[in-house]
Amino acid sequence: MKMKPVEYREVFPARVFWIVSAATAFVLLLPSARTHFFDLGFRWLYILLFSFSFAGALTPVVKRIALRLNMVDMPGGRKIHERRTPLLGGIPVIIAFNAALFANMVPDRDMVVLLAGGLVVAAVSAVDDWKEIPARFKLFVQIVVVLLMIHQGIVLDLFPIRETWGKVMNVVFTILWIVGITNAMNFIDGMDGLAAGVAAIISFFMGIVAYQTYQPVMGWIALALLGSCLGFLPYNFTRKRQASIFLGDTGSTFLGFILAALAVKGEWSSTSEIVSFSAPVLIFWILIFDMSYITVERILTGKVKTFRQWVDYVGKDHIHHRLYELLGDRRKAVLFIYFICATLGISAIALRNARPIDGILLVFQAFLITVIVSIAEYSGRKRENGHAVIEAPAPERKEVETRDLRHEGEVVTKGTPSPYGAITSHK
């Protein structure tokens, strides 16, 4: 008797979640439901529930489409998942996010510019999920999109705009911030639930900042992103089973881009330049730290020597890889990163109303957390290297080490394209 395939069979709770999400989405589409929420002053809750239910209802549908199109991520090499898994998980997140905003008539020109930029970046990444394209091309597109947003007035205000050098530095830092966070979110998308969970935590704290500073549009955007991530997570991060769908480059780059651009658009403090700079840095610190740590390490170890090599380099040396080696469990590593992100987010919220001495102590606390994480990463690196030595039999050591280097870190040169460029999913 022919056995039915079980690789993608849904468990009962997942089916229940889909049914509840679909029913909730249907109810929220009714004009009377929206009017009821608005009349009660719960527009924010409506946006949150709308994006959550739509992401939860659409994700299984997109999963089936990805399987039919054979848009799947195959295991092997430096990847840690064990079975072929559909990509395109970012599609329901993007649809739910945009639907929640436009259905609620969020009136803001900058929002339209921000969403348009995010969709362009996501579209290029979707092509990359389908058919690999050079990492440098994706980086070029991201820079162009950011320049167009700057032309529309979405730019950092860190330096005096009356001076030419100040305007130039604001543009440079805006490019570095948005492009850096976009790709840092993509880099951290290497374990089930990690990128979507981190994006949800960052969105949550940005929503709180928006409430504290009375920025309703910023808050609605953050809530829409929070809801869409939470609706996707039950399919991407479970207690016992492997994720049934991945975000893909489409989702991770979109999340990173929107969050980074929203941070540029938002007003973090009207009284303190220190808070305006420190608060978003603390909220995004886990992404900034991972990008900075691997860059410094790769340069010091001679793995990369040029900017082109840095763009094309791929490796199994990110924070989640090292914590996995240290803790021995993927979910523990993900939860550990969640707690770090949440802790620093709380510090950012407290920093806004803190006295100068309290602000210094909060920044010092963040520094100590960074030291702890750095020690953990170093320990994970030593354990990883130790495993490589111990597990390789003496007669085959050269062959095994060569294979590990090919899978875990290489510089992609012209004529030998890697299917996993630097600006791709690290699954």
C-alpha cells in the first residue's frame, strides 16, 4: 500500500490556528467591525489583529504555492535544517502588513515612500529566492532605493544641516543605517523563528516609543509589522517540529528595510540628542552587534581583505551559530537572542525619561551585555573549532577540513557563483 507523504503534514494545532485566523480575518473585513473598533478608540488593536489574522491565514496558502513552484530551501552544506522547506514566507507577511495599513487608511506621504522602497527591495530578493542573482547587484539596488528615499526627505538628522559637511554626513549615515540593518536582518535569518521574532520585538518597542512621543502613524506601522510577524511565527517557530516555511530573502530584507527606514522617519526625542541616537541603537543592537562582530573577526582573521570579498563572503560564524554551538540547542539559542533584544529594548524605553546619570548607567548596562554576548560567541567559536578537530579522523583530516571550509565560509569569485551570497538567507 502506498504511504502518504508526511514531510509537510500539518499538526492539529496548526490547522486550528489557521481556521481561527481565517475566521478572524473574515470578520475584520466587515465594515461594521472596523467601525466598531474605531468608535471605541481601538484603531491600534484593529490594525494589530488585522495583520496578525491575515498573516496566519495566508501563510499555509503561500506554503502550498511555494511547494508547487518548487521554491524550496534544500538542506546540506552549512545549512542546519534537515528537510526541504518552502521559501516565500515573507509574502504573507508583506501582504498582511500592507493590507492592515491600507485597509485602515493610514494617511502619510512618507509611509507610502517607505512602503514603496520596501516592496522594491523585497521584489529583488524574491527574484533571488527564485533564481540566484549576484549579491553586489542586490546591494546596489538597496543603495539606489535609499537614495531615492533621501531625495523624498527620509534622512537622518544627526549633523547640522546648515553645513555642507553635515548634509553629506547625514546622507552617508542614512545609507549605512538602512542598508546595514536590512542585510543584518537577512544575516540573522539562520534559525527557525529568529528573524521574524527579532523583528517582532523591535516592532513592539518602536510602537511603545511611538506611543510615548505621540507619533500615531509610526505606531500603526510598527503594530502592523508586529502583527504580521506574530501571525507568521506559529509556522516558523514551534516547540518540537522544524519550521514548515521560511521567510526567505524576500521576508527578511523587507522586515529589515521597513524597520530601519521607520527608525529614520520617527522622532525619538525632542529634548535630547543623546536619546535620539542611543534609543534606536539599543533597540537594534543585536543586529548591529552581529554585523559588526563578524566584520571585525573576518578582517582580523584574514578571511576578507577587500570590500568585494566582504560582500561575497558567506560563513557559519554569526551569533546564532555560535550560541547554538555553546548551548547545544537551536531553540535555546533563539530564545537567548530574544531575551537580549528585549532587555536592550527595555533599556531604550527607560532611557527616554532617564536622568543623565541613569542614562549613563543604562548605556553601561548595554555595554556589559555586549561583553557577555561577546564572551559567549568566543566560547561558541572555540567549541566549534574544537569539534572540527576532534571529529575529523586523522587519515581524512585534510579532506574533511576542505569540505568544512567550502560549506562554512568562502569567498565567491567570478565564474564560481555560490547559491548563497552574502546578502541571502543563512538557513
